[in-house]
Amino acid sequence: MDTMENWHKWKETLGKAVDLGQTVGMSDHTINDIAERVGTFLSNNVDPRNDEERLLKELWDAADQKDREVLAKLMVKLTDK
């Protein structure tokens, strides 16, 4: 599987998780909070598999708390199309 295919699959998986959260009635705030927690977990425990994931990890690691909230919200928006 090439890098772009992995990236699209990752976004698709995250998008399905966002859709599920919305379906069960989670608020946008709750979904964004969960996305932020997942981002922290991934940054701390998962080695990036491609350039896009590596960029996200580097951004996450450089960000302060407010920046991470924005990044999480943007990832939710990106996948919720």
C-alpha cells in the first residue's frame, strides 16, 4: 500500500469514528475532546508510518495545549466530509 493510500485510509477511518460519534449523539465538543486525547495517545505511543503521520506528530509535539485543541478540531473537520 503506498503512502497516499495509507493517508486516505487513515482519514477514512477517522471519519467513520466521527460519524459514529455524531450518530450516537455526541456533541462536537465531546468529539473534539476525544480527538485530542487520541492525538496525544498516538503521539506518545505510535510510530508514524508515513510522511503525513510524521508531520502530524511533529506538529502535535511542537504544539501547546491550545494548539492541540485546534489541531484536533481541524482533523475532525478534515475527516468529516
